[in-house]
Amino acid sequence: MQFRIFFYNRTLKVPTNESGAPSNKTIVLKGHGIIPLGAHYVQPVLDVLGFTSKVENISMLLVNIENLRNHNVSVETKYLGHDKVTIPTVKEPLDTVKVQYTYTIKVHNKTYHVNATVWYETKYKFPVKAVININGYTLTFKLEYAELTYLSQQRI
């Protein structure tokens, strides 16, 4: 499975009167767009994790607690400390913050009990590893390839 991630930043003039004439009012739209590729059968799992294709912060890529809470899901968050995670395309292990999420969610009339542990790299909070247990079944996500400019300048 692969995620295509892109950043967008748009400024729009907003018409405020009935004639449609532009005003001085502007709206700034920015965030990350995410497209999951190659594994359509994983979509039900992504639904349980609160996945959306538009996030303001890339840390919400796998477990989107903001979206879950918007749907009245009570998420317990527990900080588990710092850890090192090895990525094949990066010479040195990455410093990460390890966080655990526990919640129960109902999707398509079925209840799911979720216990997810996610390792976030420390600079951008990008999830580099996740071990997700849903109703006793475990799924592991791990970043296998990274094209991060700041990594190439420091370690590669």
C-alpha cells in the first residue's frame, strides 16, 4: 500500500455582495491531501482509524483523532516516550515519539475496539510506524521509503 501526500495552499477572494464583485475578504485553504493507492480492501480499516483525504496536520495520516472526535468517538491518548525507528532508505534510525490511542467506534453498524500505537518522527510528526489492533486482529504500517529533504541534508 502506498500513500501519495501533497501540500496545498490556496488563497481565494470571496464575493460578499449580490453582484458577485470581489471584496477584500479572502479565505486561505491549506493542508495536506492524501491519496491511498494499491490496496482498496484496506479502506474499511482506514474508516475505523478516522482516515480522511484532507488533513491540516500530517500527523493525522493514519489515526485521525480529530476526525474521530468530530464523530463523537472518545479517544484515550497515552504518551509512551521516545524511541528509534529504522527506515531502509535512511542511514541513521529516526528519533520518534511513541503514542498509544484506545477507543471504540461503530462503523456500518459494527463495533470495533481499537488499540493503536503510532511512532511519529520528531520534526514534522509524520507517522513512520504503527501497530494497530482492531478486535484482536493486528495490522502493522511501516514507512519503507522516504524522500524527505531535511533527512537527506542531515543523514543520507
